Amino acid sequence: MGWLIYESIVRHPAVLTAAEITRRLGVNEKTALLMKRRLQLMAHDMRPAFQSLIREELAEAFPQPYKLPPDGEDVRPAVAGKPVVHADTMALFSASLRANKGRKRHKHKGLTASIYLSDKLGGRQVGTLAHVMGTEKGWVQIDSIPDLTANTVGPIIRKTIPRNAAIFTDEGYQWLYRVYPNHRMVNHSKKSKDKRYKMARDRWCQNGVHNQVSEGINGSLKIAMRGYRYFRPEHSNHYLMEWEFLRNLKYFGLDKIAEHIQRSDLPRRGIFDCADNGGGISGAHSIRNTYQSRNFMAEPSRNRSSHLLNGKIDTRLKRLINKGLFQNLHVAMIENDAFWKDSASPSRKRKERIYQSLAQRMYDQCTEKEYIYLSDFSFQKKERKQAYRVLRRWQEAGIAELRDLTPGTKRKSRLEYGFRLLIPRLFALPRILYSQSIEEYQQTKKGADQ
């Protein structure tokens, strides 16, 4: 294992495959694969330490109240010498290599068109979509994702990047400005004002805003992953985190990582414990079980409503429901699944997706046992009314407790609501219905008038 770790670090960004481990060490294929999996599990265990170091670095570089110039002005003087975060997404493996023209680009647009089979072939995911973040000559973070939506990518970014950090992306992240005020985008499709040319000269860099760093990481990662030829989507997180771990290890250095773990409250299961039998992963059976438990859960289909279904209920939540708790929530979850499986009107489905996206954004910023003011959230003009609806539905389902916290007795000031979660924060947000049918709306309005 010492040779494996050292050799992987030295040859990075190139990868060390299990077949080469077999040839170099003279061990059989199963032993080489188990060694490879130990290294990948070590990368999983070290990620919290890297994320903590990244947050410290960015918080120091972008302290409160750091703010970039307004959109459209040159940002180069403001970001000179600072670790600006660049984010992008790329498809590592395409479905066309594993299916006879099984893609359906006229129906599924964007990068996800190339990683899913067509509906006639089952619609399952066979390629890998990687979300990449990093800084120039610095750290990287790579995640396997099923799609490029705010509900999928938003929590990944918020978990690592402080709110004041400067983030440069392309126009696939238009929703990110609501959370990060220093988010800037570059338009790669900008047209030229000169009729002689189709595309503008500055479509790659506009006022100092570009994402060339993430593009460079994409190229290096794609070349490295060719060494594996192909891996299944459920194993993608292991291979991507291994590559990320080796890059961050060379950037931060082992001494800095060890010192950070010693002075923080992170788990003390360190770099050598994961590779050694003393780390709690002893034996091939335990390694396989741990490896499978951390697999990436690929979506079974490209059905757009599949991610809005509750699916299998969390065993911890199911245990609470069996004890008689959260019964209203259980009923609401059943109603939601029935709604998406039935043939509801397209207009209501479109409205429901907007509510679900807003509810997920609000849930990501919630904490347990503390009341949160609704005014703490940054809403667009139309979203505040929708947020009231989300809170009412959370109160009816037992997800959150709602209180009127408007100051004063004469009620001259604006209505101010506060809420706190009633379900444990470790649960994913249960999917419930927020929109109403015309009949339900008329019945509600009639009851309010009475």
C-alpha cells in the first residue's frame, strides 16, 4: 500500500490501474482491485478535511464584506492574486459507445443527452457526468451528478464554498446568483456585432470573467480517465474522488493536512489508518460492503418526474412513522407520488416543479431547533408569495413549525414569519405537493370567505 500511494502521487494526473498493479507487484487481480479500493475509500475519508481547508482558504481570501464590481465592469483588479473558484460540468463517457445510436438528442438536451440511453432502450444512465470546481494551480473538487439542476449542484457548491467567494462559470449556472452575490458568468455563445463574423472575439473572456481553469481541469481529467477505458456510473464517485484526493494532496501537502486534522474536530481516522487494517476496514468482505455503500446512485430512467418521487422511504423516517409520528407527512408523501404517477395537466406539473425547486433551496438553508426569519432568504419578487405557500404546506405536513414574528402590536410593519424544522435535518426533504388544483383552490377560497 505504501508503494501504491507513493506511485499514485508521483504519476498524477495520470492514473494507476488495477491491471498495472498486478503486473508491477506480481499479485493476482483480486488483490490488486482490493488495494485500489482501499485507496479510493481513503480518498472518501479525507474529503471532509479537504473541504474544511478549502473553506478556510476562501474565507481568508474573501472576507466580509467583499464584493465584486457590478456585472458588466472589469473584475480583474478586484480578483488579482485571489483564488477565484471556477465551476463547470463535463460528460466523461458517452452512451453512444455502449449503444447503437441509443441517444435521443432531440428530446433530452444538454450534457445529459449523451449519458442516458433513449427511452426505447430503457432510459438508464450508462455515462458519467462530472461536476468540477477548482482554483488556478490549486485545489479541485469533483462530483458525479445525474443532471445539472439547482437541486443537484446547489447543495454540492454550498457545502464547500463560502457565500462571499467569487465564482466564475458559464451560463449553465444562471440560478447561482441568488445564493452567491459574487457569481459571474461568461457567455460562450455571444454573437459578433460585425456582420463578417458569426461569433464574438470575447466569447471566452468578458471583463476578466472566464472559466478557463475548470476547462483545463476537464481536459486533464478526461485524458486521465482514458486509462480506465470505462467505468460504470455507480462506481464513478470512487474514481473521481481518488483523482481529486491525489491533486489536493499535492497542493496542500501532507504536513498541513495532518496539522489541520489535529486542531479540528474532524474524524481522526487519517490517511494511513484507511490504508492499514487498523482503520476499521479489515478484510475483503468489509471493504466490498463499505465500497458498495458509497456508490453513486444513478437514476434508473430519464423520466423528468422521477426525481420528484419519494421512492423508498428512509428507514429512520419509516421507524418514526410506525411509532405514530409524522403521519400527516406520510399521507402528503403518498399524495405526491400519486400525483406524479398519474396524468396530471402539464401546466400544474410545471408549476409544481417551480415550488419543489424553491422548497429545496429553503430547506438547504434551514437549521434545526432555531427559528429562521423568512426575510433572511433572498427571493425574487414572485417567489415571496410562493414561499408563503411552501411554509403553509410544511406546517400542514408537520415538516416545520410556523410562527408570526411581526414586531409591535399595531401591526404597522410588514408581516414577518419565522419557522423551524420539526423533522431531523439528516433527512432529505420529503417530496410533498405544493400547488392546488382549480377545485381545491375554489374550495379553499370559499372556506376563507366564510
